[in-house]
Amino acid sequence: MHGMNVLRTSAALLLVLAAGSSSAQDDPKATEQWEPVPKVVSPGKTAGAPPSDAVVLFDGHDIAAWEASKDHSPAHWKVHDGVLTVDKTSGNIQTKQKFKNYQLHLEWQVPKDITGEGQGRGNSGVFLASTGPGDEGYEVQIMDSWKNPTYVNGQAGSVYKQAAPLVNAMRPPGEWQTYDIVWTAPVFAADGTVKSPAYVTLFHNGVLVQNHTELTGETFYIGKPKYKPYAEAPIKLQAHGDHSQPISFRNIWVRPLN
């Protein structure tokens, strides 16, 4: 009889433990996460307006956040009527502040009366990490791709000479274009080798055109991409040397994601 009591007690204990285990698995609170609490960020009051944690790079008033890429002197692009227009004679400009990973918003406009064709038509670019004074770095192409054929990894929305856009989301010349970009910077080991590559996601006028695209290095006009180690870098806007009318920018802001 004593042995039977022990068996009954053990069986009862197993049932209690099993019930407790089942209860835990069925409890919705078991999968609730309460900490850490995300910080509060106020979105912009209008579409494309900077959120509360953004670094504003151009709001239509001045270009104090920018400098000349070639020698770090004050930037001399033209600010007028709330927009920033490329000055091709003074060269590329870049942010004074350096960044690693970030979300970037910028708006750009090809002149309504644009002339030229192919790469000579409203050509510019945004370098997501500028690693030198010229056209060194990682470029997302800016140009007029409205009924303007060119090589597809060089049209608007492309990672220059690396990845064509998924679709052509270009609006006609004279209308404002919007880029919303998520940049994941490459990571390098102490010996300069690549630990993880760069990635870019790009929405052109609200349309996904680069979907977490992996880069194989910096973008070049001639030659294949290759990586060069860096930690943080400025964002650069290109003053392309074609003979068409210069393009303009407005409403540029960035959210560091480090």
C-alpha cells in the first residue's frame, strides 16, 4: 500500500507540473516585451518634413551644413527661392558632419526646359559616403530618366554602375522628385578586410527601387567596384560636368541610425 501511495503522489505531482507548463505556454503575457521602451520621435507635420530627431541639412535658407568637397572651403551653390541649385563651376559639395548608418530624405528637380540626352541630361548624384574630394564613394544616381534612354545601371534610382533600379519611377522634368534612402555602411576589420558589405534601400517618389541592395564596393565611372576602409564619411552632392541646365534640391535631412 505504501508503494501505491508513492505512485499516486508522484502521478499527481506530474499532473500539476504538466498543468503549470501548459498554463505558461498558453499565457499571452509570456511573450510580451516591456523594455527597453522606444524613444518618442514626432513625425513631420507634412509629407517629407523632418521628424524631431533629424539633422536638417538644407531647409531652404542656407547651406551652412555643407562645404566644398575639394578643399573644405565654404560651399558656393546657389540658394534662391527656398531651393539649392548646383553650381558646376565650384564642384561637389559635402556635409561638414560625418555619418555611418542613416535614413536620408532629399528632394530634387530637373529643370522643365532641360536639354541634352543620355548621361548629359540633368546628371547629378548623391554619394552616401564620400571617401574622397572627387567622385569617390558610393553613388546613387540622380538624372533625368523621363523618356531618356541610357545604360540602366546609370539611370535615376540606380546604384551607379552596380545595380539598376527595380522600376523607373521618374516624374517629368519640372516636377519635384523624392528620394528616401536607408544606408547601411560597410564594416571593416582591423586589417582592412570587409566584415560586412554596404547595403542600400531606396524609395523613389514613394516607389521601392532598391531593396536592401548589397554593394560590392565603391562606385566608379571606369573599372569594377572595390572597397576602401573608412569609419564615417560625409554625404556628398555631385556637380556633374555635363552641359545641360543644373538641377536643384530642397528639403534635405538625415536621421543617424548608429
